[in-house]
Amino acid sequence: MIYKETGQFKSTYESDHSIFPLIQDKIAFNILMLVAFLVVPFFIDSYWEKAILIPFLIYSMAAIGLNILTGYCGQVSLGTGGFMAVGAFATYKIMTFFPELNIMIIVLLSGVITAFVGILFGLPSLRIKGFYLAVATLASQFFIIWLFNKVPWFYNYSDTGQITVSERTMFGVAVTGANAPPYATYLFCLILVVVLGFAAKNMIRSKIGRSWMAIRDMDIAAEIIGVPPLKTKLSAFAISSFYIGIAGSLYFAVYLGALEVTESFDIMAISFPVLFMIIIGGLGSMLGSFLGAAFIVLLPIFLKNVMVDLIGLSAVTAKHFEITIWGLLMVVFLILEPHGLARLWSIAKEKLRKWPFPY
Amino acid sequence: MSLAKIQSIPYGKEVIKIKNISLAFGGVKALTDVSFEVKKGEVFAIIGPNGAGKSSMLNVINGFYKPTSGQINFAGEDRKEMIPEFAAKSGIARTFQNIALFKGMSTLDNLMTGRLLKQKQNFLMQALYFGPVQKEEAYHRDKVERVIDFLDLQAIRRTPVGSLPYGLQKRVELGRALAMEPEILLLDEPMAGMNVEEKQDMSRFVLTANDEFKTTIVLIEHDMSVVMDISDRIVVLDYGKKIGEGKPSEILKNKAVIDAYLGVAD
Ligand SMILES: Nc1ncnc2c1ncn2[C@@H]1O[C@H](COP(=O)(O)OP(=O)(O)O)[C@@H](O)[C@H]1O
Ligand SMILES: [Mg+2]
């Protein structure tokens, strides 16, 4: 009876269509936000920052982006790493050209640039679907990485081919560079994820989101009720790439600080893990994007604690286990629960709702 | 705008004139030199045995198939072919023989997609989701709720349609078409696979839509008792050719029709 919803009647369509129709969810979310904004910043240290919270927030951003394209619009993409690289290099180049520009604007602009690149690489989706589209996005991934390696202009002709962030501040506090305090980088990422997370949810529950899902579920019928397939698919590519570009920008500027494109944005480093996140978290679910990101960040830490520290296996063996477990989980989820952790959560909620009177 | 043109046509006058339409897929002739007219406000039935070209005819009308030759006169203008988006914008809605719902979406969302063409807010406003967008959503939600009430879909509002039984899916598909507030409704075998009671419900919905909302209905149906009951006029196709046209009473007396169809099928 914790999740008791009887008695919660909605008197207007506006309130019935709110993001958290159940009061319990709304309260839980508000508490979470209070803790995230007002408690965590006081306690965060660099371990929590670098090992857990920042990667979680950045992966969540990327997962939201891919979920828009794949989970909501049904266009499978293996190009996430490439699009994140575009975001990272856009940030680097903008920083070079406009040293005075505010970091928040730089990050958002990087998203916009990636959105345009996304439209370009989304064009094949008008002709090809499913597996073939996945292969085409894989090709764009390879092309983008190759380009950033091949053209020295992108990394300002540095000898190593690396790009390195310079310090940028918000309200006098560094958020990029070696001197940025953990609370600042954390809050910077958190604000972006929360604001853009809401924006994504809003799009999904209105016209554009329904157009994406219509194309995903049955493109022929969508066309016949007047959803233009071309425009709709490209809008999904653009908006998805915007989120992924911002993830790439943060990954470079706030998280790593310096990187080399092949190593950081390889398909095994980004494209596949982010796809795993949305499959395990839940295709076509906002909550799933976050659950998947949390899962991928926490699983290695959990396994390291258990297998290396507790059982005493070598770190290499633990890594092998991790990969095996990922593979297993993917198969299990694809077969048994294609809607991922988000569905398991809603089933659990359903049970709580009825507890202790299951009938 | 052709929607306005259609609306200005008086009831009882032709809205669609099919003129000598032929359609071939490679060697297969799906339609051969078919002509007929649909008048505004009527229930018009297309009947004929399987493979006669009935579904193909609906696909030509809403632009999904491009005819090989012939013309479609729509709202007073001759066209070589229709275009799906244009057809939708001009007030033509349809359902499919093999249900074409958005299976992962709820009944409510499926019906809301029927309102997409009427929603004008851009995606940035939708991302912010304030004032005008909320208002627009609520306005269309209200329209959709009327369809939900009309078709008795309240209990399955939030259910993903993929998990609904067949008969209900057919009803939701009709709901999605009605949510478009169409001028012309193309129904491809809306009662196929239903039991008698479900067929009665469906006939009632179709007739009410025709009566109250003045929607012109073009219907494909195999159950002769239903067709004879609810249609004003009927065209009969066989092997892609028109073999008869007229009021139900006339069709029942038509020798060619009886030989080709009525005698054999039912
Ligand atoms: N997309 C298509 N490609 C090839 N042949 C088709 C296609 N659509 C219909 N046909 C053929 O056209 C003929 C008429 O089909 P259809 O219009 O579905 O008939 P009905 O709806 O009257 O049963 C059939 O022979 C069918 O095989
Ligand atoms: Mg048919």
C-alpha cells in the first residue's frame, strides 16, 4: 500500500499528463533532487567525482541521446562514439577560437554542431533500416574517428594528436582543468543533465515524441496519418546527436581533460557500452537511460570490490569476468525483458502498490 | 487548401471521382480501368472476392499506390496520383486490413497521433512544455477523450495496444482514424474476424460516425448482411475490374455480381 494510487483522481488533462502522475513518485524525485543539489556537493570527494558521479551523469546524457534515436524512434545506431567525438572536438576548437566564451555556452554549442553532423549521417536512414542502418552508422563512426586522426587541424597540430582542455570558470569557480573542485564539475554536469533530461521527457510526451514512436512502431501507418518520415527521422538524429554531443563535450572538457580520439571514442569504449546501457536500462524509457548508466558505472566497481578485494582474484581476471557478465546480461535482457530494468522497476512498483493485499 | 474545398462540397455531390484507374504490379493487374464516384456523406462499399483489388483501390485513393493510368478527381481537381501526406491533410483517414497500429504505444497515444497534423507548436516549445504547449495538448486530449467515450475505450486508455485482443485493436484503429476528424474515412475490412456482437458494435460506430459527424465512408467488407444493411451504394470488383455498381437492392439482383461473387463466396 506504499504505492497507493486510489483516491488520486486527476481533474484536468494537464495534471493527468504531468511527468510524475503519482504523488509518491513526485515526492521521491524531489527528495532525490534535494540530496543531489544540496547534500552531495558538500560531501563529494575526487573518488566519488571521477569514479562514480561524473561518469554516471555523462553516460546518462549519452544514453538519453541514444534512447531518443533508438528506443523512441527505432533507428539503431552504433555511431555514438563518433558523435561524442564530434562534441569533444567541437568544444576543443571553440575553446581555441573563442577563449572568452562561457563554458556553458561552449558545451551547448558543441551539442548544436553535433546535431548538424547527426542530420548529415542520418540521411541514409531514409533509405535503409534495421541492421543495414546499424552498419551505416558504424561506418560513420569509423569515418569520424579517422577524420579526427587524419586532419591535424582538429587537434591543433599537437605532436601527440591529443587534445587538452584549458581552465574555464563559472561564477569564478573552475569547472574544467586540473584545478576544478569536485563539487563544481559535479554541479555543472548535474544541472545540464537535469535540465536537458526534463527537456527530453517533455519532447517525448508531446507531439514530436509521438511522431518518433509512430515511425518506430509502423512507419507506413505513420505516413498515412500525416507524419513525414523524412523530417521525423532527421529530427530524431538531430536531437539525439545534440545530447550525445554534449555528453562528448563533457567527457572531454570536464571528465578526462585530455584525450586521444581513437582510444577514448572507439566503438568498444563508447558505442557498444551506451547501446548496452539503453538495452539493459530499458529501450524507450527515460528512467531506463539513468538506470543503464548507473549499472554500467557501478558494476565494475562492485565486481572489483567483490572479486579482487574480497576473493583475491587478479584485476585482469576480474575484467574478463566483467565482460562475460555484460554479455550474459545482454542476452538475458534481450530474451526475457526487452524493456530492461525500467520495466522491472515498474513491476516492483505494481507489487508495492498492492502490498500487503495482493488481490 | 483542399480540406476547405472538400468541406464546401454539398452533401450528395461527388467528392472523389475515380476515372479509368488501372494499377499493375509487374505482370499482375490489380486494377483495370475502374471508374466510380463517391458522394459526400454516403456510406460507400467496395465488395468483391479476395484478390479483387479492393485494398489496392483504397491505397490508390490515399496515395499509397500510384496508379499506372487513369485519374483521381479529388475535391474537383484531376490528379494523376495522390500523396499520403496530402491525403491526410485533406481529411482522408483510413484503417488497414491487417491492423497497422503503433503497438508499443498506449491506446491514448495512438489516438493522440491522429491529432499530430493539427498540432502546431514547434519542438523547442515542446521541450520547454509551458503555457501554449500545455494548452494545445489539453485541447487535443479533450478531442481524443470524446472519441474514447464514443468507442468505449476508457478501460484500455493506458494499455499498450500490442497486448490488446484483435477486436479491440480494430476498434482502436478506428479510433485513431476518427481522432483525425476526417472528412472521408476509408475502412479496410473493419469487421473481419469479429463475432456477431462485435460486428454489430462496429456497424453502430460506423453509422454513428456517418450520421453525427457527417463523415463520408468508403468501406470494404465481406459480410454481405452488414454491407447490405449499412451502405448507401456499392461497387463490385472482380479480378481488378468493376462488374457492378448501385444500391444494395440493385446489387442483389445483378446477374454478373451473383455469378462472380455472391453465389460463390457466402
Ligand atoms: N504491393 C503489392 N505488390 C504486388 N502485388 C500486389 C500488391 N498489392 C496487391 N497486389 C496484388 O494485387 C491484387 C489485388 O490485391 P488486393 O487489392 O489486396 O485485393 P483485395 O483487397 O480485394 O483482396 C492481388 O493479386 C495482389 O496479389
Ligand atoms: Mg484486401
